[in-house]
Amino acid sequence: MRYDDSSPAPESHDSISPDQRWYTRRSTLAVAVAVLAPTVLAGWVLTQTLTGTEGQRPGPAPHPASHAAAADAKSSASPGAQAGASASASAPASGPAAAPAPAKGPLAGKTVVIDPGHNTGNFQHTDEIDRQVDIGTNRKECDTTGTTTNSGYMEAEFSMDVSRRLRTVLEGRGLKVVLTHEAGTARPWGPCIDERARIGNEARADAVVSVHADGVSQGNRGYHVILPAKVKAGGADTAAIVGPSRQLGERIGSNFSRTTGSAPANYLGSGTGLVVRDDLGGLNLSTRPKVFIECGNMRDSKDAAQLTSPEWRQKAAQGIADGIVGFLGG
């Protein structure tokens, strides 16, 4: 109880009755309780904070959702990837990777389809890829195994690696990129050449590029770009894409040569690096501007040394990307 200046002072305990003295003692006790209660309550709150609920020590704080996702990703990563993650564990956490900036100007809204030639699983599925499909002018195998270097490096491995690098470069320019297939997915072989063409058509791609490497004899070197011939037969009609496909091929060829230092093929194309064909289903059935690029000859030792080099493959991807972007007006 508190007294202010307007309240009469209490009488002494000696001059009051027992009942009054009890009232006074009770009032004093109430004052003490009122003073002590906040202190006791604060102490209890502090104890609960330090010891946890029901006297137990608090366990480790739960990880944020992003940490849980990172742990899941690490558990499924390769040993090398896990080692790299451990080495950087003490580094400050960064936010999610920024999405490619939206394309501006002539690249805005453009789509590119990249077709990695062949499939590493084709070697184990020869019956499936030998099935005949209609390419307009005739019928051909669904797909082939592709070639290899003399040391066994597969064309399918090469084409997938370059295609992924190419996708990264193009997405960095803000373009939408679609791959006709991807290694490590549930697709063990193919797709067939008619389906590869259909994927580009259905994506309404502004440009389609099929990535390959040739497999002719030693001494035959260099790249070449394959352009669609004008054909109209069955489901094939390339009249609308012959012109723009040539423009696309010329752009890719010149940029590829400049970036990689490779020369046009010395065994076909008369030194131009350009070849026109009417027997490829991927071109015959396309309704979008499309070319194939044979990046080199896997059976020539000098070309093979380039094709098996990650640094050279990055240059190859950059050269192809520059050609595509130039064709699209970027």
C-alpha cells in the first residue's frame, strides 16, 4: 500500500486494537506480496527460457526449410559433390540462384530447341532404334548409336555435354531452351528422329539445332553444318524453312569457326562448311528453322583431342550460341 500527501498517516501499533493490528499486518503482507510477485514471475520466465519446457534442456533449433532441402540434395549427390559441399559448409549461406534475366528486344519471348544427337543407351537398345519410321521421302531407322573416338568416347556423350553447355549460355541471354531429351532421365534410348522433329515443331521454336560429331576416317577433319534441302513428300514439306535454316547455318558456322579455331571440313562442302541433305528425318519433318552441326571428326586423332577436351567443348557451345543469337537478331 502506498500513501500520498493527502492521506492521514497511520496510527502507531501501540495505540490500536488487536483487530486493527491484524488489519494492519494483513495490509503489510499484501504490500510485500505485491512487491515480490513480479520478481518471482520474472524468475520463472527466465528459468523456463534457459531450461526448456518441463525442465528439459532445449534441443537443437530446427533447420529452415532451405537447409533441409540442401541436406536432401547433398545426400543424393556424388561423393565429389559432397566433398565440395563440406568444404563450403562454413561459408555464409547465399540465396537461391537468380533466374535468367528476361530477354529484351529481338530475343524477348524466343524459344530454342537443342537436340543432342543419339543417346548413350542406344547401344543397349538396338532392336528399338532399328524400327523404321517415316521421314517423308522414305523410311529410316528410328535412331542410330552414333560414333565413338578410337578410345571409346561416345558421340552421344559429346553431344549431350555440348548441348547442356549450350543451354546454359542461351538461358544466360534470357532465351527459353528446350532439350529433346536429357541424360539421366527415364528415357533409356532415342527419341526417334521423327519425334525429335515433332518436339521442335510443337515448341514453336524460333531455331532448332541438332548437335553431332562425325565418324569418318583419320585425316578427315573439321566441322560442317547440314542444311535442309527443299523437299515435299508425305509428311515432309521444307519449303518454308529452307531460307531461314540456311541463314541459321551460316551464322552458326562462322561463329563456331571463330570461337573454336576449327576449319570447315576438308572432306565435303567444298571448304564452305555447309552441306545440304534431303535424307535426314530430323530436317525433312521440321517446320521450324533447323540445322545439324557436326562439330568435328571423332575418328581423327587431332579432332578427337579437341572433342574430348571440356575447355574446347565450352568454346563449341559458345560458338553455336553466338550463331543462334545472331540469327535471332540479338
